[in-house]
Amino acid sequence: MAFKIPSIPPTTNKTIRFPNDLIASVEELIKNKDCTFSAFVVAAVRAAVEEVQQDEQAQD
């Protein structure tokens, strides 16, 4: 198997506002972990989207 150089998926910057308490909670969760705030938010949004899609499919 040949090594393939990974590609970074295309991204778009979005400016959003977070409540200060939520920022503090996320920062506490990722403290001393190999995770950025952005990576955490992307993973959380992906999980939420998948959950909503599954719920919608179950209703059909």
C-alpha cells in the first residue's frame, strides 16, 4: 500500500457568537487535550447534524 499525503478538506470561515459560559465549558473540556476549540465545535456540530438526520429518517 502506497502512502498517500492527506488532503485538508475545503473550509469556510464563519463568525458566530457563543455565550461566555459555553466558551468556558468547552475550553475546560479540551484543556490539556490535543484538541482546538474549532475542532471541538466542528465535531459537536457533526454529531448534532447526524442525530437530527437520524431522527428525521426515523419519522419517515
